[in-house]
Amino acid sequence: MRIDKYLWCVRLFKTRGLATEHVRSERVFIDDQPVKASREVKPGNLFVLKRHGYEEHFEVLLLPKARLGAKLVPDYLKVLTPQAELDKKEFLSLAKNMSRERGTGRPTKKDRRDLDDFEP
């Protein structure tokens, strides 16, 4: 089975096009070598997905015939990601969700008017 189709079938990507684009941009590696979308995967292959700021490591257990339900994914794919990479992923997701409160940072137009009207 092609690597791009496999990544889509085991639900690592929402669409096959996204999986293909990820492979084309050389962010999928087998044996430390970037792969092409047409690369065939077999049970026992280890591969790495490079995401934004972290890597995910996986092992192919079985080849599905079609896209799987979420509950069946562990039968076809084994996650081998080291704890350090999982910590990076968690940190990046927390940092992404951080937002500043309204009014912090640059002063708003109202804040500037209030500062201009301020008399010590």
C-alpha cells in the first residue's frame, strides 16, 4: 500500500490530499530517508512524521483495505513516539491556546484618549 494512502487510512490525516502534501514536502521518513508518496509500506516498517516542532514515530502492524474507524486504528498502527516528543507536542498545544486578554499589549484608542485627558 502507498504511504500516502496508508497515512490517510489510519487517520493520521483528515484527507488523502493532506497526507500526500505532507509526504511531498519531505516530512515523512523511513530509515531516516524522506519518502515519495508512491513508496510502498509493509507490516514491520517504522516511519517518522515531522510535525510543527516535534516528531511522531510509528510502526506499521497491518495494511487496511480501506479507511478505518477510529477504534480499529491501534490494530493497524503502533505509536512509538518517545516521551520527550510527546512533551514537546503538549507544550506546543498549550502555547498555541494561550491568548492575551483584551486591552493588554498596545493601548487601544480609548486608552490613548484616557492618557491624553489624564492630568497629574
